[in-house]
Amino acid sequence: MVVDIHTHTFPERIAASTIQKLQDISYTRPFTDGTEAGLRASMVAAGVDFSLVLPVATSPRQVVHINDASARLNSQGNGILSFGCMHPDFDGWKEELGRVAALGMKGIKVHPVYQGVDFDDPRYLRILDRCGELGLIVLTHAGLDIGFPGQVNCSPEMVLRAVEQAGPLQLILAHMGGWRNWDQVEELLPHTHVYLDTAYALGRIAHRGDGHFAPEELDLMSKAQFLRMVDTFGAHRILFGTDSPWRGQEEGIAQLRALPLSQPDLEAILGGNAQRLLGLS
């Protein structure tokens, strides 16, 4: 089984404009059109069995609407699943997280950069505690964000402080624990219980070609560092993700298959770990 645990889609009426806006601020090119149909076509071409959509509430007023839409997406049964969302400034956070669990969603996505709050802020800590109580997984953006140069609201140090203060929970850190913060991830987080997803970590940035990035900025994590982190954290804590539409699913699978990973480790990373976490059959 192959599970892409980190994807994004947008409603058809706004997909084109949203993709264009994000492409403009990140100076990168997408691999799909950002719609559910585009993701499904990518899954068929790549041999992906399940894709998990991660919605982001950029303001508190979006939370209920997004969670309703996520519940509808989960009811379709086409291999595309969705987490719920939460914003740290949403007043009814406790009750809404209960509703997310009651709707059958397996977890939520938060994005400290887009939401403008540090991950170890008490507003996030209370969300982490409640998700732990409800058995909800939390997947958070971690490290830098390509669209917000220099801004880090979820550093490895913040993650460490958060997990030391929050109750037990299943926490997934996107982008191998912290985009372009990988040395600190290796240093600070192996002894914790966090999972890492591979989204937008390996290979090269799909650059638009307008000169925004210097040549040395095009490369992402080295293969040597990736393999070292798999060894340090354990393959059982690494989850395949692409950040589709910003990385290609076919390309992401090929990158992992080309690495000198054992077959059991490769199968665990590509889908076995996510299958267990999400309770997929």
C-alpha cells in the first residue's frame, strides 16, 4: 500500500486563483491543478492508494466551514481522505475538536506560519492536549516556509518545548521535522515520539525559472542526511508525503525507491506506517 500523508486540494471555483497566488509567492511550479480531480489523476498515475488532504484555516472564521467540507470529502470513498483543521484563535476550539473526532476524522492540520502563532504558545498547547485526549493525530507544518522567507513559527526548539509540556499525543512534523532546519531536527528530536513526513524534503525545488533562487538554494535535503535521519529516528517514524500539488507523487515515490533502503523499511515509509496510524485497510 502507498499512502501520501501530505497533500492539498482546493475547491474548483478557487483552485486556479489559489494555485497562481501560491505559485507567485513561492516562485515554484505545481505538479497538478490543485483540484480533487487533479490529485486523483496523479494517484492513478503514481499507484497511490490513499492521499490525505491537509486543510489549513488561515483565520478562525474558516474553521467550521473547512471541517464540514473535510467531512464531506471523507464520505466520498475514492481514496482521498482529509484531516480537519484548527486555528489557535478559534474560540470554540475544545468543542470543535470534539466534533472533528465525532465526524470520524483521524486528526487535524495546523500551520504556525500561516496562523502567525509559535508552536509552543499556550494556544497550541491546549489544542495538543485536547487532541491527545480525543485520540486525534496532529500534523503541523515545521520549519521555514518557502513563501515566508526567514519566518519560523515551528522550530525544533519549539517542538521540543511543546512535547515536553503537552500530554501524550501522536504528532507528525511535516518536511522531515522542519524545512531547512534539518540539522537541529537531528540534534534535538530523535529521543521524542514525533513522526516525520517526507513532504518537500528530498530532491530539488521545481523552480519557475525566473531567477528568484540562487543555484545553491535549489537543492533540498541531501540523500545522506535523509538516510541518516531514517536510521536515527527509525523507519517506523517516517511517513511518505509529497506536499502535492507542489511535488509530484510519481517523482516522490521514485526518489524513495532509488535510495538504498531495505524493502521492509521502504514499504513502511511508503505506506505501512500511515496505514497503521490512520487505521486504513
